[in-house]
Amino acid sequence: MKRLFHLLAVASVLAFVWSCDPHPFDDDEPGNNTNPNNPTTTGKLSGITYQLNVYSFADSDGNGWGDIKGITQHLDYLDDLGATALWLSPIQTAASYHGYDVLDYYSVDPRLGTEEDLKDLIGQARTKGIDIYLDYVLNHSGRGDWFNSAVSSPDSPYRSYYVLSEDPASDISAGKVDNFAGAKNPGMGTWHSATSGATGYNGLLHFKLDVTSASAPKLTVTTTTDAAQNANTDKSVNWFIYENNAVRMYKTGDKTYEITLNINNDWGVLVKDSETEWGDHKWGAKAGDQKVEFGKAKTLVKGDAANDITFGGSSIMYFASFDQSMPDLNYGPYATASESAAFKDLAQSADKWINMGVNGLRLDAVMWIYQCQAKANATFLKQWYDHCNATYKARGGEGDIYMVGEAFEEAGKVASYYEGLPSLFGFSYWWTLKDRINQGKGNDFAKTVISLQKMYAKYRTDYIDAIKLSNHDEDRAGSDLGRSNNKMKLAGAVLLTSPGKPFIYQGEELGYWGKKEGGDEYIRTPIKWTKDGKVPTSALNGKYDRSMLTADISVEAQNADPESVLSVYKKFAKARNTNDALANGTMAEVNSNNNAVGMWTMTTDNEKVLVIHNFSGTTVSANVTGFKTTDCIVSNGTVNVNGGNISLAAFSSVVYKQ
């Protein structure tokens, strides 16, 4: 009889252990409120945003380049992952693959699709309760039409758009460099010549040659955002642009020849009427009149009289916080930034996308707009936010527009930026989380998060903490966690049970790893959708880890595996989307009596949950006296309750309704 009672007791415990797998969620179960952080989203409470690189997320047409239509085709996947918003990498026309050197703030990069594709994505995403956020680059632009015009003439309407000086040291000392906001040393960045050399050029140019007058042909040069052309292969054409070699032009009329080239030298160009011969086959500028005026025809001379056709000759310098291909934008004195020409132009471009249906913006590199001067940056950002929010409300948007700033620094140095923006990325959140997981120490995690929140609240009571793991500029979470799937599952579970607005970076939910050391492309790896399918790698210059993109890491394989990293993310996202306390609750620390265990409650007016995570790689026990452990909302790993104690296997997690 004793043995029978013992077996019944064991069976009871085992049944209770497995009760920690939550009851199945009804896929059609509606939410009971509207998430205030996501004004158009109903039926999902979480506020989860999925960050994706458009160029490497999904390829709709098989050309190797991810595109906007590819996102639309995978909205069901993003919906299943619990997303209430998508943050798209920059979609505007840009020089580079990543899009952070924008050439035209008003157009969609044709490599990614069309405006109609974007409108379709916005509309179809809305039907699934998913908002679209655009990445907006305000610190700098690319070297496109605005920049080329600005540095070519003091009378250019874009002259004030950039940080320009003929004597940077003197201008800084005199306080004339507005975007330094009084700082003598910006801390990062370099002054560059406005051309690649004294007389050369670095960028896209269109050349049109008119040979109506055989003895005095005319060359017109204009800046362009069109793609560079390959040399014409029709050998009946004998007109060439000579840069570092002779490039045959295209005949476009009876007496006209044209070509678009990416010029990169420090001396200029020549025109030739022979691919190999020089002498009288060389055409150039008259002595003393060598510099091109963009858009104005220059009469050429030949032979010994022909001099290099140049683009420089100016001593103007420009400032770039990052790469020289990204000149800093200039908004004038920060207190009146919204009155500057650059601000008005950028704001007008943002209005276009907001009126199209975009419901949020992620602002790039906000610390560097005024060179890490916190008050100046916050003042600028408030002007930008207020303008965009007014446009959003005039459009009929519900609540306020969502706007989050990237201030890549520890929390104490960026908290004051909440005076300008409603939301900032929680870099300190991730740095704390990865440190605690790698130490196997969770008992002070909630206390640390709460201390960060108190810091933010000093500057903005309605702050929105944009919590995250890694992103497109950081070594991946998977690498920081030693490529351990169990640690990655734990990190995802903690993220989705913490207060704030969670961001999931493309591939994080699949257990991707990658480090920046070989190039940023290695942390921007494409999604592998099927076990055997191709991935969009054309934008990445061959820089992706082929050993990672195996069949097992694919979406197809992980969807079929209930223990995969993806399955854990989906479970915890579902729980967050259907439990108000998890999505919108206030965090309170609970003493677990075990250094490895992080325990806290999340509470709203109507709901309360208990969250428990084992941050260590061994089975541990924690005290749960005083809490209900009978209604398990979601779990990962093996969890066993015995009276007032709970046993959690390595890196396990569980959430109980109270």
C-alpha cells in the first residue's frame, strides 16, 4: 500500500511538472486593450518590434537582394512572432548597401522596391496589427546632389545644409561651428576636403558630350543618383571619358554621347576620341578655365592646349562624424534648429512617409547631431518629434507617433535624452543581461532594471524603454552568449518578460551568431527561410557565415522543433501578447534566496504575474512561498514545484499567473 501511495505521489508531481507547459492559446483570442506604445495595434498587447534589414530579410524576385515585397510575403511569420511593429533599415535611395548614406530622402531605393511596394506593405501589415517604422538618418547624409551642390558654390541653396569651413580651427575657436554646440573637441569625426584631392572627385557623375562643332565639342557634367554604367561595347563609337582608363561612351543622338560613371581620383578627367592614342586625340579644358560648373557646358580644346577637366580647386572642408562618405548635416544653433533649411527639408521628407501611413521613426546616431552635447541634442530632438507628431495627428493617427533614438552609451549618459524623445534604446539593459547570463547570476537583475527605470523617469514620466538584445551595429547576442542555444533561449525569454517595449533583431529568434571584426555584413546575415532554399546575399559582398546557414537553423526546421530557439521566442511572445501584466506591468523585485535566480512580479491594475528565470547552467531551487504556482502561463525547460520551493533546470524560465 505504501508503494502505491508513493507511485501516486510521483505521478502527481510529474503531472504538475508538465502543467508548466501552458494551456494552448487560441490564435483568435483578442487582446483586452490597445497598447499605448503602438497606437494602431489592437489584439496584441506586447509592443514587440521586429528589426529587419530589408536588403537581407527576404527576396521576392530571386535577384539575390532582399526587398520590400519580400517583407510583405512573410507577414504571417512576423505576426506569429508577435510583432506589433517592424523597424525597416533605411529604405531611401542611398549609395551603400546598408542605406545609412542617404542620397535622396524623398525616394525609395530602387534596389528595394517602389513606393507602391511600401504602400502595399503598410496596408497589409495594418490588417495584422503591425505598424511600420522607418529608420531615419538625421546626423548625416550621403555625398549626393545636396552635398555636391553645397560644396560647388557659395550660392548653392544647400550651402547651409552641411558643416563647412575654410579654416576649421579658427571657426571652432570662434564658436562658429554650430553643430559642435560650443564643444572644442567633438570627440569623434574628421574634417575632410570637399573633393578627394585638390582637383578630383569621388562620386557619381553624368557626362554628356556634344560634338556638333567638331573643332569645339562641349562637355556638360552633372551630379546624379543613377547607377554607374559599364563601358559601351559598340566599337563604332570613338568617344571616351578618361579617368583612370578610357571608358567608351554611348551614342544618344546624332552628335551626342553620354555615360554615368563613379569617379574616384584626385586629378579630374579628360575626353578622348581614341581608346589608345593621345596627342591630338586628347580633349580637355583651356588653361585657367579647368574647373567644371555642374550643369553648365564647357567648351573643350585638344592636343597640347588640353588641360585636365577638374572638379575642385576649393579649400572648403566638411566635417563627418563617421565615414567621409557621410558628411554631417548642419541645423544651425540648436535652440532654433527647426528654423534651419536642412531641418525643414528633412522634416518635409518625413512628412511624406508619415502621411503615407508610417507610424514611427527610429532615429540614427542622435548623440552626434550636436556632437554628444546632451542638452543641445535633446532640444533638437524635441523640435523634430513635435513636428513629426503634429504631422501624424493631422493625418488622423491615434495617440502619438512612436519615435525611438539610438544613443549608443550607458544609461546614465543618455537618460536626459528623454527630455527630447519618448523612447530610447536600452543598451544598458542588454549589457546587464548578457553579463548576468554569462556569470550565471540573476538575483540582482530586476533590481538593476528598476534602477534604470527610475533614472529615466526623472526626465520623462511617460518614457518608453526600448529594451533589446543586439542590433545591426553590435556583435550578435548569440556570439556574446558563446553560441549556446540554451543561453539564447533564456535571453529571449527574459527580454519578453521584462518591462518596456521589446525589440527583436532579425535572426536573433533563430539563434544567429556573428561578429563585426570581419565587417558589419557578418552581423546582418540573411534569414534562411527553408532548409534548402537560397538566401539574399547580394548586398553583403560575400561576407556571411556559410557554416551557420545550415538546414537546421532555417525557419522551416525550427518551426517543426518545439525546443528550438524560434519556438521559445514564439511561446513567450504569445504569452506577452495575451497577458496585460507581462506586456504593460510594473516590475517589482522578489527575493529568490538563490543568486542564480532572477525573480520578479509584473503588475497592472487588473493582473499580476510571477516571473522566474534560472540564469545558470545547473539545476537550482528557489523559494516561491507566498505565490501561486498552479496557473502556468508559459515556460521553457524543466520546472518542478515542491511546496514552497521551485526547481529549475539550467537556463529554464517560467511565468505564473497570480
